[in-house]
Amino acid sequence: MPEPELMDDPLQAKAYAEADFSCGDEALINRLQEYLISLCKIPSPGSMIVDLGCGPGNICERLQCLWSDVMVLGIDGSQAMLDHALQRQKAMAAELKGLTYRCSNLSSLVNQCVDLKCSAALVISNSLLHHLHDPNLLWQVTKYLAAPGAFVFHRDLRRPLSTKQAIALQQKHMQEAPSILIRDYLASLHAAFTVEEVQSQLGHAGLDHLHVIEVEDRYLDVFGTI
């Protein structure tokens, strides 16, 4: 059950920018570090990290603070989301000197309408895949942006087996969240893909060497070297 591809409602963008996703964001960064360390793939100084569907910049900020000598590019199709990201960057200017944002949709990237001037050593996304009506866009953009030997890491929700399970997850994880986020979370669970569906997408895109695993009670990770 697809969701809208872009979160361009100002009230929706504000709710996400003000929400506390710190636990989930930290868990994602920790898992990413584990993968990179195990493969000796820590980004080198001057290399580029691209965060697709970066929203208000939560993950971009953490990446830039973790590796201060790399370039981080956050890309999102919603200017409403990026407006919040830019406000936060302005407030943290000293820590985020290598961070830039760009408003662009995945179709423009696939059609190579955007010149990034260098390829990415790391391509990442968080909760982007389930928004895409054509999920192949994410895998084509990943191939386009990634330098040879680059590491890619995409985390998303995975679809439960039933609406009953989806509601149980909503009540478990979003009980005290703002109403917009509670509504969107259930919609996101219904829009998300299963591990088997993602594996099929990767096979179609020629990326079936990437790993797809279940994480906790609601996520899936897609990761590996291009």
C-alpha cells in the first residue's frame, strides 16, 4: 500500500524535524560502523558519503561529526525537509563544515541530471525504500553514485505479515509520538517491502550480491560492496 513519495507538507516536515529519533539513528550508525570496520572500509579523508532521502538531516549530521574529514552530501526531494536540515546546519556550522544538501528526486539522479563531481565511497539511506513507487530507482541511483568498491547501506522498515501485526508494532514503538508520526508509521509498515521482495529487486538490478537481513522486529538492512 504505497505512501506518497515526498514529505513536502510543512507540518509533516516540522513534526519529523522535531521528533526524537536519536536511539534509532545511533543504532543505525553503530551498525554501519560495524560493517565498515569488518571490511576495512572506513571512509578516507576527502571521500564522499551520500545520504539519500536525508530528510531533516539527522543521519547526515551524525556522519559528518563521526568523520569530520569527509564530505557528506544529503539529498532529498522535499525542500520542506531540507529547510529544517539547513536551519540545523546553520546552528552547528563549526561541526558540519563538510556537509552540503541538495534538493533532487531519484529520477533526476538516475537520468544523470545531477553532477556530483566525484563518486561516493559510501551510499546510505534510512527509511527511503518504502516511499518509492518504483523501488528500482533506489538501486539504479546506488549504482550510479557509488565508486567502484564503494560500500552501500540501506535500512528500512519491513512489512509485517498482517495489519494486526502492524498495529501491534505501531502501539509498541510509537505510543507516545506526535499524532502525525503515529499515523505515518502505520502507513509506512503497510508500504514497506519484505526481505524476499527486496532480494528480487536486487536481482533485477544486478545487485544480488548485496546482503539483505532482518534486524530486530521491524527493520531490514541491505548492505555490501559495489
